[in-house]
Amino acid sequence: MVYIPLMKELGMRWEDIKNTPRHELNGLLVGLREYQNYYSMDGYSAEEVNDMSKKKPQVRSQYHKYLETRRKYDTMMGLQKKAQNFRDIK
């Protein structure tokens, strides 16, 4: 069910879910998914992920999603500068 993560992870009650507009619930679910992606592989180095992916290949795709999400939000927060290419230099 779509609402179970809201109840389990965010601690929302059924009454709160019923009283909240659907677009806000969708926003909460998207935010929760982004949060889980952002912190999903914290503590693992690239070498550890490489070792784990030998047994479970899906770990590599999860790690790439994690890196994309980290780059996206680190760039938005100004923690990481965008890589320049020759077309951007004038």
C-alpha cells in the first residue's frame, strides 16, 4: 500500500493521512524516497561496493543512484561545484 511508508517511516496516523491532500502525500512520499536514496549507501567506500557487487549486482545500480542523488543535492547546496567543460568557458 502506498500509505504504509507514511505511517511507518514518518509516523503519520490514518486520520492525518485522510485529512491531508493527495498532492501533499505524494510530495511526502517523493521526499522520503529522496531522503532514503541520499543516505542509503553512507559509510561504504567504492571498493566495498565493488566487493559487494560481485555477489549482488544490483548493489552497483543502487550505488550509482546514491551517487547521482548526492551530486544533485550537494550541487544545489553549494557543497560541490559543477564540473566545467570547454563550452562553458568564455
